[in-house]
Amino acid sequence: MNDSVKYWLDIADYDLKAARAMLASKIYLYVGFMCHQTIEKALKAVISRDCINDEIPPKIHNLQKLAEKAGIFAKMSEGQKDILRRLNPLNIEARYPDYKNQISANLNNDICQKLITETEELQCWIKEQL
């Protein structure tokens, strides 16, 4: 495993820990944000595996596009693709005040716990692709 792959995997793991901490603190909006970040960085680990000359993965946040760039989107189950679709808006919308109230109203402890579990499972699957 090269240093770049290790870097992305380490920060993906860190972001998942942050998601769990947000859940424990009942800061539900950022649970979703950190779950998105976990998958984004795991996908960037796969992309960086194939990069030449320490080229960095693209500076995009769309999980489907990153999975396609990583060459694993076609291998994903429909359930995994659904997780990407549900996580995608939590990255951008969690950052802007207009969306925060709308998103927060749809998040609670049970939903966020499920989101963390699904994120962890998808992250493990992505690591297996390495």
C-alpha cells in the first residue's frame, strides 16, 4: 500500500470516528456529513492507488463520480449505490444555512445510527476493492 492510499484510508477512519462522536453528542446534521466524508475519502484511496507520480484524486465530492473514477461503481450492489445517493446531498447541503433546517428535521438517532452502520459496511467493501 502506498503512502497516498494509507493517508486517505486513515482520514476515512478518522471521519467515521467523528461521525460516531457526533451521534453520541446528538449532533445529527454532522453525522451525515461525516459519513459522506468517510466514503469520499475511502473512494479517493482507491483512486490514488492507481495514480501516477503522486497525482492527487480529483477535488470533487460527488460520490457516484468518485466511484466511477475508482472503477468500482459497476461492481456495487443497488443497495450500495443507494447509500451513495443518500449520502451525496449531505456533503454540500449540510454546509449551507438554507438546507440545514430541512436536513436536520429528517435526522434522528435511529436514522443516524443506521447511516453509520451502512457507511461502515460500504467503507469495508471499498477497502476490499484495494
